[in-house]
Amino acid sequence: MSSDLTAYLRSNRERFEQEFVDFLRIPSVSTEKRYAEDVARCAEWLAEIVREAGMDNVEIIPTEGNPFVVAEKMVDPAAPTVLVYGHYDVQPVDPEELWDAPPFEPTYKNGRIYARGTNDDKGQVLMHVQALEARIKGGFGMPVNVKLCFEGEEEIGSINLETFLRSAADRLACDAVIVSDTGMLGIDIPSIGTGLRGIAYLEVFVDGPAGDLHSGSYGGAVVNPAFALAQIISKLKDEDGRVTVPGFYDRVRPISETIRAETRALPFTDEEFIEETGAPALDGEAGYSTLERLWYRPALDVNGMISGFTGDGAKTVLPAKASAKISMRLVADQDPDEIAQLFTKYVESLAPEGVTVRVVPAHGGWPWSGDPDSPLFEAAAQALEDSFGRRPVYIGEGGSIPIIPLFEEVLKGPVLLLGFAPPGGNAHAPNEWMDVETYHKGIETIARLYDEVAARGI
Ligand code: BES
Ligand code: ZN
């Protein structure tokens, strides 16, 4: 990349940040219906900025849910074509009272921008758009063809993406898919993702008496659904931190010695991880390190529990119902549908007398692993090294992007996870942030990446 391009990026830093701030101001929360208009407005905003970047055939494609924003820059039929995927929808902000500044009023502090969506995934989406702008509008040219596909439903399980992918397979045809929706091992450690965990998400409903009861008049004589739910949950893992659902580990591939050694060699310590989480101690499946637990072993977590009186003060009540939202992170070769069935059967078998238990699946997605030997990974490694001044590390990812295996299947190209979310960046939590320097280095990396891909092929 010529120094002129770096100069272009430097002289546009402030405007790039201003656009980022404008993007963050739109509360495109996909999980709540009341934000539907904001989500639509966000798609419009994104389409416009993509158009201004000089992309062609920019289109907002409506679905039964939230629209896609697609665009392309086809420069040479003989050159490779990369498809960039990301999402402009964000997670809800609650608990809002725990934010230090309002979640949709982006705030600068200590070299960071705080707002919902800064790292997951608006910042990473906009890096791509601004890198494209730099190449196209800056007059530096495109050595590869690029297509963009941004969705507004990633945080609710990409409901309409599969249908769209299959029906628009020609339009989205490409040689490789680049996804920037993952993280970095450290704030100054450029990272390339080699895999993602899958997910099986279910809800457990426990029903007891016909209505809430006075806990003095009835407590001790009627089964309490909250207690029954707690009993069920307590039986989902054993003392070694292993999930007790029968058959849960049947398809789990053991971690190879090579991967274990590579993982051990990464610059990571439990002490720093404890600091990042603010948790008093770590825990997990016996016999595995923290990174192994996060990247290569499955997990089961309670995401939420609802029951009884949760207001201020004390109310003596025996609740009629209790429910819990439970997700399992999966690794190769666990099948999300099969795991959901095994979980359902097991939880139903744990139902104590005196309550009824229902298990309702929410969504699921397959685990994924990429091919670190592909030229695409080498191209990304070079672009990252040139922008961050440091050779990147290859890392696993504990999170899930259920659409990725489908990209491979339908579009038949390799997938690259080029992530810029900082560790401890509070994705899905209050005070989500993005490091400002990393934001600009991300743009630079992507602007360089096209040359590296063109030089190596895919
Ligand atoms: N950006 C995340 C995925 C992610 C998280 C990758 C952490 C790597 C590390 C994405 O937006 C996300 O939150 N995905 C959901 C998927 C779910 C809603 C199906 C997730 O992982 O919980
Ligand atoms: Zn997310």
C-alpha cells in the first residue's frame, strides 16, 4: 500500500470517527419490536454511507424482519471476489442504569468510544466501508472485487439470512467471505479467528399452582416452582464442571496436542483474564485451561431466570411460575438440534413432583472451524502485521455466528474471521467500547488486505 493511502486515512480520521458516532446514535436494537423503525432507519443510513463510499448497486433488501444492505464493486471479472459480512443490529442496553453514559450517546474516554454497538458490530462494519471509501474515493483503485452483505438480525439468530443467501446465491457469489464480528486476544495483539463455537438456546418453564400464593398460608405444603427450577438447574453440571446431559459429549472432538501447545504459547494469563472479568475466581471443566474451555470445549450457561417477587423490599409470596433461559456453547462435531433434543429430554426427566416442566427451543447454530493454511489467512496476517506493527496470533473464539457454516456451504468459499473487538470490550453488556486507535488500524488493515489477497489469490 502506498504511503499516499495512509496519508488519506490520516487526513480523514476525524470524519471517519464522526460517521462512526452518527452510526452509533441510531438505536438499532433487533431484539425489541419497539425499535423496528430505528432498525429500518439504520439500514437507510448504512446504505447511504456505502453509496457515498463509491460502491455500486447499493440496495436495501426488505425481509419479513429487518432489511439487508447489499452492494458491490466489480472491477475485473478475472480478479478474486470477496464478500464482506457484518451486522448493523445491536443488543438491548439493559440494565441501562449500569451505563456510565447513555448507550446511544457515544462518549469518548481514555482513548475509547463508549456506546452500544461500538465493537459488536457497528465499528467493524464501518471499518470496511471506510476502507473501501479510502480505496475508491481516494483514487487508489480496487485490486479485487468486493461485495457487501450487512444484516439487521444477527443478534436474534439471523432469521432471514438463510433464505436470502440461498435465493441470492448468484448475486452474492464470491471466492471468499470476510467477517469482522469477532475479537482480539489483546488490545495491541492483532488476531485472526480460526473457529467459533456453536449454540443451542432453550427456555425452561416450570409451572406450579394456578396463581401466586401467600407463602405463609401455603409455603411448605405446595411445591415452589422457583425452587423446583433451581433444583433442575443444579443438576445440569457435575462437580468437575461437566455438563450432565446424557450424550452431550458424544460427538465432541478431543483437542489435539498441537492445538493445546499452540494455545499454551499465546500471550494470555488467568490473572489478566480475572481482571478483565472482575470475577472473584475462574471455574470450568476440570483438566482444561481457560482458553481451552472457552474455545475448544462446550459450555452450559443460565442466561436469565425469572420468578416471583423481584421488586424492592420483601414480599412473602410463593410464585406460580419460574423460568430460565439456558444456552449451551457447542464445539465440533456437536449438532445443535440433537443437543436441544438431548437437553429437553434430560430436563423433562428432572421435573420434580408437583410442577410441570416445558422446554421450548429458541435458536441454534453449528460450530465452525477454518483453514489457517489458506492463502486468505496469510494475506490477512500480512495486512495486520503491516498496520499493527506486530505479527498476528491465531485464536479460537468462544462466541457464535451461526451463519458462517452456511456461507461456506452456499457460497463455497473459505471464511476469514478478521476481528477487532477488544477483550473486555463489554459486548452485550453495559459500557460497550471500542479502542479508537484500533478502529483506525482496522480500517488501514482492511485497505491493505485487498492488495494482499490480489497478490496471493484465494
Ligand atoms: N460478535 C458476536 C459473536 C462473537 C462473540 C464472536 C464473541 C466471537 C467472540 C455476535 O454478534 C453474537 O453475539 N452472536 C451471538 C449469536 C447468537 C445470538 C445466535 C452469540 O454468540 O451469542
Ligand atoms: Zn453480538
